[in-house]
Amino acid sequence: VDIHIANAGGVIEIGVIGRLDSATSPILEDEVRTQLAAGHTRLVFDLSALHYISSAGLQVLLMAARSLGRSGNVVLAAPQPMVQDILEIAGIDAMLPIYGSATEAVSALKGR
Amino acid sequence: LGTAHLDGTALSHGTLSITCLNRLEEIGNVAQRIEAFGLAHGLSSEVVFALNLALDEVVTNIISYAYVDAAEHEIGIRVTLDGKDVSVRVEDDGRAFNPLDIPKPDLRPDIDRRPVGGLGVHIVRSLMDALEYRRVNDRNVFIMRKRLD
């Protein structure tokens, strides 16, 4: 997996590229913890280039949402259809907002 | 990738055997083998994704929880394509563990109450059509079946 981080006016855009399985999810987890430790509270996970996610990857998304609780904003953007299916099976689509694109997600969070 | 034609085997039938070690880095290698098998046998990308994900969850559980020592162990995987369905058999020499004993997780959209475990097996149940566990000769045998319609 490759992780790309961008800071758009305080909204942190986390681009996740490739595969998130039990071997690679800790890489994303470290990156998310770094952003949380830096005090960031608005996170966009850009999933447009994510081809695969297992429960280990889903747990990282849940960890981010849990860490920020109700004070923070964690949203997802542009999951591919098969990743979207897994988000639905895990019930994550009902927990975290999903936007059609990272740009949309960032502008939604900028207003908060 | 065209070997299924060359050796005269029907596209809808075939077997893939993989042995992997109890290291999480093996998951990506297993996925590559499944993808090549799927391509050679004309499986849809949805079926290949489901097989990979279910296998990933099962093998990750084995690697993470089955072994009481720190030694190297082999996990045997056999994928069998049999016309109308595909089955995946996973065998390990870890302690007795039946994934089907794990209760269904609470999936209510409340982040704070959300339990950390159980998601993997829930995904396996959702993706596959039939699951079976057996303890045979001190080994765990877990079989997953998916229809190809």
C-alpha cells in the first residue's frame, strides 16, 4: 500500500493506494496516529485508488473515527465498487459519510 | 495464463494448491496466486475479490491466534473449481479453533459501542455461500464454498 498525505487548509487528505490487508494496514494505522497526534481532527480517506480492503483495513478507519469521537470528522471518498460492498457488509457506510470525490469531501469538511 | 486451454482442462474445472507460512506478509503472495488462477479460469473479478478476501480473513486469524509457539508453521490452501462452484479448503496445525463459533458482531452505527473483533468472520459469512469446520488429526480444516452463478 502507498499512503499520500495532503493538508488542505487543516483538512487532512489521506490517499490510500493499493491493498489494505493485515500485513499492510499497520502502515496506514501509523500514518493516521501521526496525524491524530499532530492534533488534526478532520480526515478525508481518499479510497479512489484502493483496490482491496480486509477487516484489518476497516479497523483502521474505525480507529480513526473512534479516536476523534463526535468532536472530529472522518469521512471517506470515492471507494471502488468492490470496496464499497465491503464497507456496506461491515456497516461502515452507516457510520461514516461517503463522498463521490476527495474534492467534495474536503470542501464538506472545510466548512466545519 | 493460457495453460488451462493448452493442457486440455476445461476452464470451469481446476485446482490450485498453495502452502504458505504463518507470516502476514504471505497474504499478498497468496492473493497473487489466486488472481492468476482466476484469470486462467475466467472467474469474474468479483469472485476473485471474494475468494481473496475470505481467504485473507481466515489465514490472518490462523496466523494471529492459532499458534501457541513462535515457530514456523505451514498453512495448506486448496482452491477447487468444480463447474458450478468454487471451494477453498484451509488446513493448519494450530490449536483447535472453529471460526463459526465467533458470534455475529454488533453492526449498529454507533462508533463507541462498536466491538473490535468479529468483523473478519462476518465478512467471510457474507461473501461465501457455505462454511464448514472440522478438527481432523489435530488439524483445523475450514472449507468455504461459493456458487458461481
